[in-house]
Amino acid sequence: MAQTSLFVKMVAQPGKRDDMLAALEAMLPQVAQEEGTLVYSFHLDAGDENTIWIFELYSDGDALALHGGSDAMKSCFEALGPLFAEPPMMVMATPTAGAKGLPS
């Protein structure tokens, strides 16, 4: 199976981005144990103080499903729910061969 990547845009209510980031960072111990989760990184939008971008890379679709269905993810979204200014935007993709910096 091919690697699967996910780009997620999360927009927090004004002044709540740090709370959103803290809720996301609470997932890191779980993610560290997920063998198929290759990259799980958060990025603060330079042009919007309320937006966080997430880049995720999984060994395959099964690894993404395992991550997405975890109890930790359910708890994370419960914590994130009241912080959202709008629903998250998610884009699934498949990395192309020869990309620099991605684990193979």
C-alpha cells in the first residue's frame, strides 16, 4: 500500500489558538506509539493568528484508520470541539515518489 498523507486546517475561535495547540499536543504520546504514523506535525499560520495547519504522514491507509479511530483521537476532538471557529478542513493525498525529507 502507498503512504497516505493528510493536510488539516483548524481555525480556532479568536484568542483560542494556544488552547487548540495544547489539545493537539496532548495527542503526541499516543502518536509516538503508533508505528504507522510517520509524521505528525503542527504549524502555526503566519498570516492568521487563529489557524493551525497539521501535516500527517502514514505508512498506509490502515495506519491512518487506526490513528483516526483511536480513543485518544476521540478525546482530542472532544477537547477541540468548543474551540473551533469553523469545521476543520481535511485533504487526503498520496505522496509522490522522490520527495525530499519524507520517510520511505
